[in-house]
Amino acid sequence: MPKLEDLEKELDALSRAEKARLLQRIVQDLGDSFPGVESTAGVCGGEPCIVRTRIPVWVLEQMRRQGVSEADILRCYPSLRAEDLADAWAYVRVHREEIGQQIHENEEA
């Protein structure tokens, strides 16, 4: 597999049109990814969590639904940054049903 440095050299050799096509392909490939959120088997039951933490997105969304302010969420979780909350809210917008189901399942437990 080519290394990043090799790919960068090849990128320099592409025309603007080829670079645009490549960029479209990359965006299409990453379209449903959220760099600030990850799901890892064996960590929090595989539920989506904020990177660098074991804080599930559903926990943050549940707090938001209960009226907890972002400032208070950040005080409750000192390891979180404002950008982590923005990542969580973006994830929730796209995965509303999944997060709602996780909240429901955890309320029943």
C-alpha cells in the first residue's frame, strides 16, 4: 500500500480536473463518517462515543433533551471540548433514530 508521501507526490502530478474528481470520491467515501465520534466493539457496547473518551453520544443527547446547557455538560465532563459537543450534535442529526433507541434502551435498563 502506498505511503502518504507517495500519494502526495502523485497528487501533485494530477490535473485540477483529476484532483476535483478525486476529492468528490473522497467526500463520497467519507460522507457518513464523523471524525469526532467513533464506535469501537467492546467499548461501551459498541455505541458511538466521543473520541478520546468513553462518553456515549446518547448520554450527551439525553442531557440536552433534559434541558442541560452545553456549559453544564462541559462542566460535568471536563475532558470534553465544545467541538466534541458540535460533533455529537451533528452525529445525532444524521442518526436520530439510532440515538433515540439507545436512550430508550438505557432508560429501560
